Amino acid sequence: MSPQTQNTGPAVNEYEREPVPAAAQKGWRSFLGMYAGEHTAGTEFVIGPLFVAHGVGAFDFFAGLILGNILAVLSWGLMTAPIATSKRMTLYYQLERICGYKMVSIYNVVNALMFCFLAGSMIAVSATAVGIPFNLTMPTLTTWLPTSVGWVLVVLLIGFLTTLVAIKGYNQVARFANVAAPWMILIFMAAALAILPELGVTRFSDFWAVANKVIWTGIPLEGVSKFSFWHVLFFAWFCNMAMHIGMSDLTILRYAKSWKYGFLSFSGMFIGHFIAWISSGILYAAFLQSSNFSTEFAPGPIAYGAAGVAGAVCVVVAGWSTANPTIYRAGLALQGVFPKMKTWKVTAWVGAVTTIAACFPALVMKLLDFVALYGLVLMPMGAVIFADFYLSPRYGITQEMAYNRNISFSYATFFTWLITLAVCLGLNLGFGIDIFFLGLPGWFIAVFTFLILSKTIYPKGKEALV
Amino acid sequence: MKILLIIISYIGLAMSIVPSVLVFLGKIDMQTNTTLMAVGMVLWFGTSPFWINKKTDKDNAADN
């Protein structure tokens, strides 16, 4: 999973408040390549190993990934892309037309904060590779606080450079990401292939037996919770929830010539979220074997062990090329809230928050939970867009309420967001339902609540009650 | 010149994956593999920036 990294930079970031015209629409090749590159990122070096650490069984892992990824592709193809190619507007403008610009400002702040933490985790991942020559003490699965002064210094250095580049040269980063993407995918595969003999796989026919016995054993590491088929399925489906069901990718897919291009997300799902997760899982299993089940959890040394300098560089590049546009995008989101503040200042503040967050390895160790939370928190706004597009006319609710009735802050949307997250929190705390499973009931709660509240607070044909 | 750069780039990519296949098949050792992968990396990043983005821009233009 990753934020939007390629072909979506400011150079093509036009039509902010108008539909994308036919002349600016793009063909299928742009989307195929973009999705493949975008979803092979620094996070993949963490997610694959975490599934191994959480003791997922081999069948559960493969079956969960295949089904979860198919559901994710269907979500893009059947939910996001039809709205994107019908309206052809950015997520932010679409939301503004439904819930008003003041409400969008709140969304932007939350979104930016999530981006900061995501970028922070990627800086921490890069630090594990940069720290190799300095013999840094690497974090373990249970490490939440900075491991040493050296760790903090390396993180600060990477954070500073990443922020500087985000301020100065986003376009060059986007172009560098285009160069790095095909190489990174090959490094993932190559590193895993080369390490397989150390795990006892010398022929492809050996793979399944070794996968069950050594890699995805079904037994979690000490102190780590056990994950099942359902965890893998829902994580694979919802790790990009903010993008598909949450509708962030309206901004990208509005350029698609056909709504069917949403299905091209399969390239990202089955390269990044399948091959790369399998590969990084294999690398981690080999590390566990060679280190006698050390609890150290550091993607840099793991990749270095399997692919040498190229592996370590791959971790740095993957982490950096994810963190950089994420910081940039967080800056953009916040600039909508503070329009008078200069872009570089906003980005610098975002970079500072991100770097401080990156000092805490907890962001890496809890990446699965954070990614699930990130999707869950932003999902209700996607549900609102879905309900507004498909259901509002059917239930006598004004479409694009804020735009058509001159509302700057939609209480219906605000309370939909709050109620949905409150119910999800209640399900989590009260009934012990894992965060990975909350997105599905949460989406129905959001749609239902939005329709009820819109109908009640803003009855059609009358002035708004609030 | 551009053709030469593209050829070198693809040699770099090949050097990133083929040695690992050879390790898997037991034909070369891990040390040789990591060295070849590092060389492949240098070849790829040393040459592909000169043509890959131009190709992407051209593809995008063709799409439009």
C-alpha cells in the first residue's frame, strides 16, 4: 500500500474545481503502470514480515491475499471508478460540494495527520537500512521508543533531507519514482528467490512444504497475536480503503477514459500486495532462521542479508519514495486549511511532525494496525460520496447538498463521521472486534446514518434546519 | 546513443534478477549474486533516467 506517488504530481494536478475535459483524459497504460508502481513501496517491506510474525498459516496467507486483493480491485472498479469518471472531480472538491468547505477543512487536517504518520513509518524503515554501516541498534517487534541517540540522529537526518526534497523538487521525485519502480519490483523477487535455498527450497516443488513448515507456519512469534485467514483477507481488502471505498482515488481516476480502468488496480494488488508481500515474508522467515528467531525487526538488515547493497538501497529508495510524496501531499491538504501560509512553510511543519513521529519505531511495529486505522478513519467520507451519488435521489435527498443549498458545514456529514467512528470504537472496545474487521460494518453504518441525518436535518424543498 | 542506454539499462535489470535465479539453481554463490546485483543497480540507475521518463511522457501523449 502506498499513497499516490506517480504521474499524479502537480504538473498534471489541474482541474481542481472543474470536471476533467475529454482532451485531458488518459488511456489505460498510464493507470496500469501507475498502480503497479504505486503499490510496490516501502510499506511492503514491513507488511509481508508482519504477517509471518503474526503466525499466519500458508494456506490462510495465500487464500486471504488472493480473495482480499480481488475484493480490493472490485472496490476500485465498481465503486470508485464509476463515480470518478461520471463526476471527473477531485475528492476534495467532490466532498466540498456535498458537505461544505468548512467540513472539508476538518477532513484535510485528519488526512494530513494520517499522511504524517505513514510517512514517518517509511522514514523509520529507511533508517534501518541507512543505519547498517553505523552498526545502529535496530528496533525489535516490541520496541516503541527510540532505540538510541544514533537512531534518532539517523531519523532526523533522513527526515530533514526528505522534507527538503519535498519542499524543493517534487517533480524530480516523481520522475525518480518512475525509474525506481521496475527495479524495486525485481529486487523484491530476486532477493526472495536467492534466499529460498537457505530455507530448504531447491526446486519449486519443495516450496509449498517449506512454506508451511518454515515461513507461514501458523505459529506467531512470542508476544505477538495470532492472525487468521480473515485477518489477511480483510487487511488485503482494506489496507487501501482510504483510496477505493474512501474515494481518495477519485482524484486519479477522474482522468480515466473509461470506468473500467478501475480494474487496472489489479496490477498494484497482484505485484505489490501479492508478490512483494510474499517476497518480504520469505526474507523475514530466512532472517528468523539465521538469527535463531531474533525479535529484531529491521527491513534494512533483512534485505541486506538477502541482496547485499542492492537490497539495502532498495529499502532506502522504497521508504524514501513513499515518504516524500506523502509529506508533499500532507502539505497540500493542510494548505487548503491555511491558504495564507506559504507552501514551503506548511511542508516544513509537516516534515517536522513526520520526522518526530519517525523517531518512534512503534509506527513500524504497529503498521498493520495503523494502516487499518487510516482507512477506517477516512472511510466514512467515501461512504458519504457513494450515498450521495447513488442513493440520495432515490430517497428524496438533495444531491451535492452543500453546493446546491449553499451550506458551508454539513452537520449530516459531520455527525455521520462521528457516529460511524464512535460505533466502530464501541465494537472494538466493547465486543473485542479487531480493527481489521470494522471497515465493513462501518461502511453500512456510515451510509445509513448519512441518509437518515440528511433526510432529517436537510429536508428537500425546505430551508436547512441547522 | 539512446538505444545503447536502453540496452545497458535492460542489462542492469537482468543483472538484478538473473543471478538470483542462478543462486536458486545452485550455479553461483550468494556473494557473487550480491555483487552482480549491485552492478546491475548501478547500470540501471546510471542509464534509465536518461530515457525512461521521456518514454513515459511519450506514452502519456500517445494515450491522450
